[in-house]
Amino acid sequence: MTQEREMEKISFDWLNKLPKVELHLHLEGTLEPELMFELAQRNQVTIPFQSVEQLRAAYQFNNLQDFLDIYYQGAEVLLVAQDFYDLTWAYLLKCKEQNIIHVEPFFDPQTHTARGIPFATVLEGIERALIDGKNKLGISSKLILCFLRHLSEEDAFNTLAQAIPYLDKIRAVGLDSSEKGHPPEKFSRVFAKARQLGLLTVAHAGEEGPAGNIWTAINDLQVARVDHGVSAISDQPLMAELIKTQMPLTICPLSNTKLKVFADMSDHTILQMLADGVCVTVNSDDPAYFGGYMTENFVALVDALNLNKTQAKQLVANSINGSFVSQKSKQKMLVQLSDYR
Ligand code: HPA
Ligand code: ZN
């Protein structure tokens, strides 16, 4: 690439058409206000908002917990398998629009089983949409079951037991919800059991919590990726370890500024980590709540940090390398990426 072309600002269209892979996406976080209202009406669930506009206006958060409170409330409109299908399908259509070719989404079964919705209902609705995503849209996927870390170890064990009939449909377990006060090691035994069952592991760590949580996610939970992991930058030995092992970090720029992990996008350290050789990736986390899907996250990095095309393609290559597909599928995606100009 010539110096001159590197200097020009990347357009929305170039980023939108860039083949992309998403590794940090909560399906419940893709529930757009319009679908929330539609499902509320369909299921006769009352929500404490009068309009889509009022709901969107409520999406102002000072921290992770502010967001989680509204996110769990929003999920209450999801009742039957068709709701989970519609939610997942709407996200996959967005992926098609933004040329996201492979996704590894999270779902939070406990958010639903706690309300009396069977695990099977949730899983079957999501799974049917993911199959249609592959067959009708050409989008491949690997599903990740997340445990809610504010709940007990026992509750996580019960959830894992409910997943056993569906292990062929779930590639990994993860850990989300409130990081403060709920360190990774709280779930060491559950994750050991999950690994025994043949599942891979990931965990949110170092989002609002300290770098120590990234160490324990790696050492105690034996994660294959760290979700967020932005606090690693404060720990030089950890940075060296992440670079040496090429441990992927699934970073979510718009999430980080919406939840005030960084005060401003211009303060975000993702490109510094990329330059240091950390395997950082770009993801949307909860796009319906944080103001954008994958393309918008890349655009935010262009606007605030002058992201260039070489960096954008390296970020996608990192996602491909950090994904849970076969070496052969990775090679195919890497070729598709390098052919893109
Ligand atoms: N962090 C923790 N839990 C979550 C998140 C997040 O960014 N999104 C949905 N659940
Ligand atoms: Zn997340």
C-alpha cells in the first residue's frame, strides 16, 4: 500500500464491506428498542417505557452495573423460542449488511431460566436462527454459553448440567455480568467441569476489574481468549505474557466509552496494544445499547484514533486467528481478508 493511500481517511463503505469476524457479542445485547416493543406487545409484557425514543434516551450509563440493570430488564420480553429466533435472526441480518462472515455469540441462559423459561426454549430458538444464518446468509458461527458471575457457583453448575444434552451446539463457556466482587476464580471448578466436557473457555476480565483478573482467567479458568482485557496495559509482565502467547483480547470500543471504562475514544489504548504486538480484536458487545455494530466500532476508531487500513486488516486477522474454527477455515477467511483492498 502506498504512503498516500495509507494517509487517506478510511470510509464507512470500505469498513462496512471489509470481511469481518465478531468474537464478543451478547445476543441479548442486540435487542433493539423496536423489537423490544414488538415482543412486549406480542407477549403481553409491560415495559416501563412509553416509546422507542424514551427507551433509547434511557441508554445513558455511568458504569457496567447501570447498563446491566437495564439490559436484564429488557430481556424480560423474551419468552418463547420464536422470540429467541427473531432476536438472533435480526442480528444475523445486520451481520450480512456489514459483511461479518463469522460470529461467536454469547447467550446468558440464567437471565431466562431464572424467569421460568426452559433452557431448551432459549437454545432451540437461537440454534435454529444460527442454522438459517449458515444456510441462507452464509454466516458461520460457534455459540458460547455465558455464566452470570453475580450468581452463585451452584447456579452455574446447574446451568452447565442443563447444557449437557446440547453440547454439540455449544463450543465454549464464558463469564459475564458484574466483574467487581466476582473474580474469575469464583468459577474455577465450574470451568474445570466444562473443560472436562470438551468445551473451550473464555471470560470477561479486566473490563472494570484489575489486571489480576486477567491472570486468574488465564491461570485458573484456562481461557482461550480474554473478553475485554483492557486493564492489561497497567501490568507489564502481563503484557509480555499476552504478546508471547498471542492470547486474543476481544475489545469493544463503543462499549468501553459508553460504560466509561475510557472517558473518551481518543483515550482508548487498543491501537497502542496492537502496535505492541498484542492480539487485540474489535467487537460490538451489546450493539443495541452501545450505539453501534461492528462497522460503527471501526468507524469510531478511525474518527478518534486515525485507524488506517493496515491496522483495520490486522485487527480482523487477529479475530480470525483467535476464532474457534478449524485451521482450514481460518486460512480461507485470511485469504478472503487479504484479497480485500
Ligand atoms: N460486561 C459484562 N457483562 C456483560 C457485558 C459486558 O460488557 N455485556 C453483557 N453482559
Ligand atoms: Zn461483553
